[in-house]
Amino acid sequence: MNDRRCFETLDRSLRDLFDCQAKPFGRKSVLLGGDFRQTLPIIQGASKSTILASSLPRSYLWNNFKVYKLTKNMRLQRPNITSAEQNLISEFSSWLVSIGDGDIGTPDMSDPQDIKLIRIPDQYLIPYTDNALTELIRLIYDNDTLKNPDATTLSRKAIVCPTNNMVHEINSMVLDMAAGPTKTYTSIDSVVPHPGDNTDIDVLYPVEYLNLLNFNGLPTHVLELKFNSPVVLLRNLNPKDGLCNGTRLIVTQLLPAIVEVQIMTGKFIGRKVYIAKISLTYKDKELPFELKRKQFPLRLCYAMTINKSQGQSLDKIGLYLPQPIFSHGQLYVALSRATTPHSLKIVIVPHGDDDAALTKNIVYSDFLKEIDSTAN
């Protein structure tokens, strides 16, 4: 939502399409929805100024938008909740907004402007021990869920953490706990040399090495699945029918060349579709080749990264922090997936003598105040 390049490309296309070069979006009205408290465009190794420069408010289009802010907390409008529950939800929502705005916490000496240390209230914490992660998993995915999983239950639960490496570890742990046999699918990996490269690249980078490579947005070489395990789609296959990058699905059949899945989220809930292996490529300027991987564009999603969880509303959410979050809005995104204060549990892994109830919160408060100044 925040990447200005997408909207500038749309703007130029609509101006050309409707032969109206003088008016933004070809004189068409454009309505956007989002929250700048959430994560900003992801640019590997970029500085704060570079990240902000790529965001929508830094676009030439920004002055043409009018900003309106929502003011009513719809969570408090639920029927059949008591006044005590309303007060609890109201306090929880105010706490989340304070974290999103960067208004609470102690400035961190490494970057006092943008980083604050937040003390997590005890009611949300699982005290850290060697078994804290297993306890968190058991709390989110209880025995009944693991033995009798269904789309409705799984769509309302998740564990989130900052990095993909930790996501893979948690997914493997939960899959081992789940009932039923495991079916393993392996990818076919190859390299595409850069133009003009005359080196015998297949000798330099054998298949065994390529199989070990894992990158964000790319399925793993080994994909292990079980009947009724939740997965997330890694590519836009058919957006018109609900098959978008980030769509959560549940496995309903494991066939030799095809996986049958059922959509768990969005307006196409319940629809069954078939997923085949496709060829995906990964380019990186630091790699001397382009990796080509033929695999199902799926990944287990008992756990997911904080960034991938944006847009989800969950009845049970576990936040696992083996290390602090590392970019603007990540802590707010993770905590605000919870629909009630009772649905959230957090494990913070302390390092050395660190307080196990403290964690970092990164918020570009100056950027948010700039946005607020343009709101109506």
C-alpha cells in the first residue's frame, strides 16, 4: 500500500489511457485504505531516509490526496459484551495505538529518536524458560486443533515472529505435533547465468548447493505437508478467484503432482482449488546467478513473519521474539492482529541480563506527525 512507485505507475497509465495528462489518475477518483503505523516498503539494507523516500507520502501525488482518519473503535460495537469487557477492549486498543504512535516506552540509547523500549504487561507474557516456545505453540495450537483441524479454526490462529528462519523452525515443530503422515515434495533447482557469462556455472554451483538456498518469497526445496495443514500462497496465481500472494489455504488432498487446497480467508472462503508446481525465479544483485526453482508456490503457515501477517485478524495469536523487531511498525502490526486482549500471548527471549519483559519498538514518529498534519 505504501510503495509510491506502484501508484506513480498507475497514475501514468491512467493519464495515457484516458488521454488526460494534466490530471492525476486521468481524472479518476482513487480511494486508498491503510495505516502508516504499519510497516513501510521493504528495502534490503536501506536507511530510514531511503525507506521514507519510497513511501507514498514522498510521491508527487501525495498533495492530491485528502487524508481521513477513522475514529470509532468497531471492536467495541460487538453485541453481547459487558461493560467490563468494553472497558478492557478500550484499554487494549488505546495501548495498541500508543505503541503504533511511539508514545510510550523509554528511549533506547542506540537511537533515542526512533527506538523505544516497551514493557509488555504481565497478562500478555509467557515467562521465558527453555520450554517457552513449546508452551506458546501448545497454547495457540491445542491438542484438539492439532488432532481435528478445520479451516475455520486454523484461519483464526497463528504464531508470528520477525524472521523467516524462525518461521521455518516453528512450522516444522507444529507439523511434527500434528496428526497424520507427512508427504514430502522436492523442487527442481537450476541456475540462469547472467548474459555474457561464459563460465561453466553448473560446475561452480551444483544442484546440492542450490537446494540449500532459501530466500524470502521463494518456496523451500523440501516442502513437507500433511492433510489439513495450513499453507500460504507465495504468488498471485489468479487474483480474480481469490488466489493472491498471502492467501491462507488448508490442504485437502496431497496428490503426486498436484495439491488440492481450500481457501481459508477472503471472500472466496470454502472454495477448493488445485495448485501445481510452477517455475519461480529469484534475482539478487549480490548473487552471480539467477536461481530458478520449480516447486509448489506454498509455505506452511502455522507461523508467519510479522510482515506477512498484515491484514489478518486472529482470535488466538502468539508473538515469538527471539530477537527484537527491526523496522518501523513491526511491533504494532504483530500486536494489533489480536482481536481482544485475551487472544494475545508473547514470548520474549532475553539476552544476557536483559529484562524479559522489555522489547524494542521502532516508530518513525516524525513521519507519522507529518501525515497527521495533512489529515482533515
